[in-house]
Amino acid sequence: MSIPEVKSAPAATANLPPARLWIGGEWTAAAGGRTFATENPATEETICEVASAGKEDVDRAVAAARGALDGDWGRKISARERGRLLWKIADLLEARIDEFALLETLDNGKPIFESRYVDVPAAIDALRYFAGWADKVTGETLPVSGPFVLAYTLREPIGVVAAITPWNFPLIQALWKIAPALACGNTVIHKPASYTPLTALKFGELASEAGLPPGVLNVLPGRGSEVGNALVDHPGIAKITFTGSTEVGKDIMRGAADTIKRVTLELGGKSPNIVFADADLDAAIKGAYTGIFYGKGEVCAAGSRLFVEETIHGELVERLVERTKKLAPGDPLDPRTRLGALVSGKQRETVLSYVEAGRQEGARVAWGGEAAAVGGKGYFMQPTILDAVHNDMKVAREEIFGPVLAVIPFKDVKDAVAQANANIYGLAAGVWTRDIGKAHQVAREVQAGTVWINQYNWYDSGAPFGGYKQSGFGRELGRQALEYYTESKTVFVGK
Ligand code: NDP
């Protein structure tokens, strides 16, 4: 893997979107004329102004998306052509990978290494994966008995889909929704997070350059409480696909009830990463470290509760701390940086307040725990390991969404699984052991949508991802995602 050439790049050299919304295949001012500033969390400087959409803009976007469904996109463009278009969009994104990676890093604070080699490539991969499915979404013939000669199902697009996405993996989260929605023939209104709207806006424009017809993808940045609510309430929208906090997910479910919108929710997590004494400890320590510190810990599936078999607890914590000491926050534009800036000052305050809550409840700060700065600026934070944590402490119960690990000892398999499951979330889990039987037993018994055995944080466009319990419902990626972007219609043919 080669390291990108990016050394430092001021915002002025980035290819920024105008302070406009992307509706109906063109840049258009927000009806209310409002804008908001988006900030580089590594420098605390404004990158640019972004248009702030309101209810009227939602109405315009719905009309454009509906128009596309009733027009060429819905009636003339074949499924195979949709697939070809998605593939062309992927090619164009790949040709502009450095530009998108730079924007993502400036807006989010994540290391350029991640944006360039993980985030944008994963977004491209999702486009290509679902491009392949576009002409393979089929119904089935049904073995029914009755007064007819044939019965079959059709899988049809749901209609206008609203995709509401968070700030931690802006382009990936967007494409995990937009790619399957378009592959299945829907049209999309995307509301990106206010902290990180830039790649979404540029992607809307890029998709159009690749040939996506006007109105098929519309991008509306703006306040969640305003644009988000307007999307959830709008009778012209058939489905909400949301990734974000569990609290907002609950609001969306309640709001969607009025118009019986289809909803899929990918929400928070407090995922257990379980290390048994018989594990390959070098691998387990690396997995524990990347499980929490990759992506600054602003990762819904972060392995934020590290359960360690009590016989190796002391040794493991010591070795993990030694490794973590070498991880210093750095300039996100430096290709060697592996820990960037948290997304905002507010998010860092929240994360630091959790560390304080942990201290007060008796956790021991084994490493880190403090704010940091790079070049005197930025919302950086030391990677933090809290030891002597109990599973019922606030830092073990609640999603922190930052580089803070809670280490909790356990006795045996039964105890590990019981503690892992004693949480409202169920997004992911990890298990480290050389005993294959034990690994599969834990994989079966742990309540989580994804289980990693002897690895952590691995995703693939072909593998479904989503939650149990209050981590949400529905699945992104894989063949299963297609079910959430289509309706099933049963057709009976009479004699
Ligand atoms: P939110 O859940 O508030 O934001 C996610 C998205 O929802 C954003 O686009 C946001 O818009 C939008 N939104 C906010 N309010 C509404 C609403 N009432 N109706 C519809 N859409 C809405 O996450 P936060 O940014 O506030 O982060 C808070 C916490 O949530 C984090 O600390 C973390 O614990 C968790 N989180 C989990 C994520 C995950 O991947 N599962 C991702 C992000 C956060 P806007 O940005 O304009 O507010």
C-alpha cells in the first residue's frame, strides 16, 4: 500500500461546493437564503459556507425526485442501464479519489490515510457492488393452488427515499444507502450531517456528471431538527433510511408512524470485544487497539468495551497501554497520522465528560484522558484507556463515541456472554480465542448484528451490517439490503 503524497493542503486549494443545495440536477440557493459555516476540526477554521435547507426546499426536492420517478428514471431507464450508470459514477469517483479524500479529511478531521485508503475506496466499492445487483433484483413464481394459472411476485422500487446520515463516515454512510436505493430504482433525497456536508454535495454533482438524470439524487444540508423533520413528515417520501444516534432514531420512528413510512435504522453501539486467555495475544491486542482507536473511536461498531479474561487482565492492559503510548494525535493531512481530530469541540467535551464520569465512578485512567492540540489548535484528544471498569458504570453502559476504551474483566464464557449482552445495544462484537468451539459458541450467544472472530472492524459491501436491540433494525450492504429498498407485489393470473 503506498502512502498518499498529501503533505498539507489548506482549505483554499480544495475543490469546494458552492453554498447551494443540489436539487433536480443543479445548484440552487436555499429558499430561505440561509447558510451555515462548516469547520475544519483540526484547525478550528471555517472551510466554507453551506446552504441551509428548509421545509420549502424539501418540497422542491420531493417534487424533483418524484418527477424523476415518473419520468425517464422510473419509466425508460432499464435495470441494466441503472447498473451501468452506478458503475460509471464509481469510475468517476475513483478518478477523483484524492479530491474527495481531502474534502472528507478537512470536514471531519479524520486522517487522510483513512479517507484516501479506506473511506472513499469503500464508497466506490459499494457503488460497484450494488451496480452488479441492479438487474438481478427479481421476484419469484409461487407454488400456490387456486382458481388461477400463475402467481408470481415483483420487486418494485419503494419510491422517494430520504437518506439521513451522520458525520463519522460521511461518504461511506451516504453510499451504503444511495447505492442500493438507486440500484433498486428509487430516487433519493440525501440529508448529510451538518458537521460534514461537503463530500455529499460534491457527490451529487459528480453523479450528475456521470449521467445520473436530474432529480434522481438530491442533496439537502441543513439542520437535522428542521430538514430531518420535514423529510420524516413529508407524505411524498416513502422511506427513511437513517444512521445516527439512538435518540434521533426513536424520534424518526415516531414521526414516520403518521405516514407509515418504511424505516431502517442503524444506531448506536457499545460493542463488546472479548479476549480469552487462550487467544493469540499479539493479534488480540492489535484488534483491541484498532477496535477502539480507528476512526478516533467515532465508530458506531467500535469495540468500546474490552472484556478480558481475568487471568490475563494485568498483562493485557500493560501491553495495550505500551502500544497506545505510541499513538499521538497528529495533523490529519499528514499521511503518517493515525489519530485525527474529533469532529467538533462539542463532541470532544462530551467525550471528556465521560472520562470524568468514569473517574468519579472509580475507573482508573491507565492512559490518556486529556484534551490535546496539534500546532496549538484543534479538537484533538489523547487515546484513552480506562481500567477497573464495571459493566454497570456509565462509561460501560453508554456510547461515548470517541477514543475511550473501557476494560472489564470476566471469569469464563458464561460470564463474558452475560456481561456482553447486558446492554441496550447490539451492533457488533469481537471474540479472540484459539478454541474454535468457544469462538462459535460466543458468536451464537452474543446479541449483535455482526460478530468478528479473531479480527475486528472488518466490513464488506457483500456482507449485511446492522443492529440487534436498540442498535436499530434493517440491514445495509449485502443482498439483504435490497429487501429494504423494494416492495413486494404479488400478482395472480386468472384462467
Ligand atoms: P444525530 O443522530 O443527531 O445525527 C445524525 C443525523 O441525523 C444528522 O444528519 C442530523 O442532522 C440528523 N438529525 C438530527 N436530528 C434529527 C431529527 N430530529 N430528525 C431527523 N434527522 C435528524 O447524531 P449527533 O451528530 O448529534 O451525534 C450524537 C451522538 O450520536 C454521538 O455522540 C454518537 O453517540 C451517536 N452517533 C452515532 C452514529 C452511528 O454511526 N450510529 C453516528 C453519529 C452519531 P444534523 O447534523 O444537522 O444535526
